[in-house]
Amino acid sequence: MRWQIATVRAVAVLAAAFLMAACATAIDAVVRFDGTCGGLIPFLAAAQPCTRWQYVSADISFTFAVLFQEYWPVVLLLVGLVFLGSAIFERFRTRQDAE
């Protein structure tokens, strides 16, 4: 039962962390919206007109694709630390309840 509680807590913390990162990225994208999408590499393709939703969704998906493609060891370390911290917290909490 302890590991189930620790796992649920760790998944909730990780989901909240990634949701907060997505919200911060979305707010940044909404502020920077200029009516065009693309044009990341200007000599390959020019920027095309797009809606705000297309711009924000492309920005979030690009940001998380780069995060998971290039920085996966950091993401994996974050996941491991959260699970470890949750397990240690649950272990100390159950010891205090027993005393």
C-alpha cells in the first residue's frame, strides 16, 4: 500500500510540473504571437499566416519534442528524483505514524 501511495503522489507531482511548464510555454507563446507560423529556418520556408491556437500548439509541441529528444537524461533524472523523494517521504511518514 505504501508504494501505491508513493507512486500516485509522484505521478501527480510530475503531471503538475509538466502542466505548469506547458502553461508557462503557452503564456509565452500567446504574448509572442505575431500572426504567422513557421519560418524557423527562413531559407527553407517562409512564415505562413496562422491562428493563435495553431501557433500556441506548434510552440508547445516543438518545445516538448526538443525537451524529450535532446534532454531526456535530465527528464529521466527528474522523474527518478521525484519517485525517490516520494518513497522516502512515505517511509518517514509511516515511521512517524507507528511511533
